[in-house]
Amino acid sequence: MVSLLILAPFFAAILLNVPFKALRERSAFGAALALFLGQMLLMIFPKAGLWTFPVATLDKFFHFPLRVDALSTVLLFCIGAVLTATLLLSLRAVPQDERRLNFISVLLLMQAGMNGAVVVVDLFSLYVFLEIVAVSSFILIAFDKHVHAFEAAFKYLVMSVVATALMLLSIALILLVSPDTTFSGISASLQGSPNSLLVTLAVGVFVCAAFIKSGLMPFHGWLPDAYSAAPAPVSVLLAGVVTKTVGIYTLLRIVIFVFGFTLPLKNILLAVGALSALAGALAALAQTDFKRMLAYSSISQMGYIILGLGCGTPLGALGAVFHLFNHAIFKSLLFSNSAAIESRAGIRNIQEMSGLGSRMPWTALTCAVGSLSTAGIPPLAGFWSKFIIIIALWMSGNYTYAVIAILVSLLTLAYFLYLQRNVFFGKAKDTFNKIEEAEFVILLPAIVFSAITFIVGVAFPWVWNTLLLRLPSIFGA
């Protein structure tokens, strides 16, 4: 039952906050791990998972319908995987006391909110679940209660409120045209008045709200601060799935299922995607803080996803979804590497590091896999999704944007080579002589994510024929 994706973590969060403190603290980690890992595994195995569901599987437990299709399955897998990594990293980053119980409770609410946002087919219900994720994100960013975390959380809150207001305005405008709030009902109503000024305004306002929640340029001001100031496990969560779910996935779903591809909308998506990809890469080149470099790199890679969507073709949208998956995996991998290095070296300044590869070989290896995949080096998974997007841009006649996409890959390779050289190569400083490899619980997520990145890349023909070719079916849903 699809509703269990929402109800199970929601009720688990409630049960973990009943009396019997000793029982709660012992059971919290196991319960959360079972839910997070279970969701990930449920998406993998065809007979038990949701790939076998028809494209429009509806669940009437709530007063609004729910659906799991190929597109939502991709996000549900990523949510389960990244939440599992976040939980494992919290074993060292969050002390074993009431704070960890609170942290896990918020993670469960986050899971319920993100799952809800992914499976609903009703615009107002989507807004409600997005706000659950926003509130949970605000709490987690400020979880360490230091001044930079509060500042970053405040910036996130302000921008989230602006995006919320714009989204509500868009829904209000849409309700003036459509008597229904379901995706199919709104789509049918909008098709009846495609050139209406009201419809154009509603589409523009909603897309702008999604850009803000995604952290795309020029609405990116909150993102580098939030990613860098948040606790290490939260940085993995934010970069891995939160901005993907509340921003990028929402934009993909609404554009494909509700608004459709009009020429002005495609031009806006292409322009914002190119700006984010190029400016994000240039900004990453100028960073010396490990996490801020990864934050600007995230903006750049999300720009790639928007470029794919802006093609307005099934191939472009397929590339966008594939890169969304790849980015969730390799960016979670790189932020896990950052957590490992910070836990041992105690610093994040790239220029103050040197020779850590000899002290932390597994971290160095997995970071190389993540970096090369982000830069689009074959045969890793990131190469294939970027290749599909570039081909889609070229085939749709967007030659300039295709060239920009290639240039951004070269810039991405440049700043990750700079990172690898400064952090892992050369002679280790005397202060690093006693540094050892990160603890296994911190290293495990990086190893698993790097394995996924490598396997998906090497097995791309199978991935293409078995999984990716299912995605075009969503355009007829």
C-alpha cells in the first residue's frame, strides 16, 4: 500500500517520543535504519518493489490519491539510500543522548514529507508535504546550535517562505482556471486556455518558487551557507535528496505532467540551467572550503538537470532524471568524504591539507570516484547522464547550450583535480602524521555510493535497456 511510505515513518516518529526513555533510545536507531534501508531495498527488487506497479497506481487511504511510477521510484530509492547514509554518519556526529533521539525523529518526519511529495498527484497536497520537508530542513540545519548554523537556517527560512508564498499564489491562480487540484485535472484545464495571461503568470510564479527551493541561480544565496554550516550528516541529506525532492523533482513532475513544454518555458529552463551550470562551476573554482566547493558544484550539476528538462524532449527529460539519480549518489558520496576528512583532520580548508591519500586511502579512492563521475569521465555513471543531456541538447537544436554543457564538464574536472591534488597528493604535513582512516561507520556510505556509481556506469547498457527505457512511459501517464 503506497500510503505506508508516508504513514510508517510518521507513526514511527510518534512512537519514538512516547514515555519509556530507555526503550526509545535503544530502539530509535534500529527502527529508523529498518525504514530507510527497507525503502531503498523495496525499490531495487522487482517482485517486492514498485517497478511492477502500473504507471498510475492510486491509493485511497488519504482523501487524495497517491501514485508510484518509474519517475517516483527513482526518487524513493535515492531518499532511502541517502537517509540510511545520514543515519550512519549521525552515530559519530550526534552524541548518544536525547539529541540523537530528536535527530532521528526529525529524519523520520523528513522521510514522510519527502515520500509524500514524491507520490502525491495533487498540487495542494504536494505543497503540504513540501512544507513538512522545509520545516524539518530548518531544524536540521540549525541542529548544532552555533552561530553559523543559525545564520544559514535563517537564510534558508527566509527563502523558503518566499518560495512558499509564490507557490500558494500560483495555486490560487490555477484554481481560478481549474476546478480540480489533481495534476491531470489541472493539465486538462490549462490546455483549454494555453495562451491565457492568468495561466502564464501561474506557471511563471510556480517555476520561480521551484527555482528558489532548488537553490538554482540567481536564487542560490541560501544554499552554500546551508550546506557548509549544517552538521556533516545533514549536509549529505540536503545535497543528496532534499533539494532534489522539493525543487528539482517537483519541477520535473509539474512541468511534465501539468504545465507541458511551451517555447517560453523551455527558454527559461535552458537559460536558468545554463547560468546555474556555468556560474556554479566558476564559483566552485574559487572556493577553498571543501564543503562550499561541493555546494557550488551541486548548483552546477543541478543546472545540468534543468538543461536536460529544458530540451522539451523525452530524451532530454530521461537524461535529466538519470542525472538527478547520479547527482544524488555522487554528491552524497563526496559529502561523506568531507565528513570523513573533517572527522580526522579537523579542518575543511583545502589549502591547509596535503598528502591525506597515504593516511586515508579508502577516502581518497572513493573521493576520486565521486569527483570523476561528477566531471563526466567514462565509464562512471555521471558520464552517461551528461552524455544523454548533451545529445538531447544537440538534437533539439540547442547547440550553444550543448557547448556550454561540455565547457562546464571541463571546469568541473579542473576544480576536482585541484581538490584531489591539494587534499590527497603530495607529502603529508607533520600535523597529519597520526591521522588514520575514518571509522568504518563513516566510510561505509562512501564505499557503497562509489560502488553504485561504478556499477551503474559499467553496466550502462543493462541500465538503459532495463530501467531507463521505462521512464518515457511517464510522458503518456
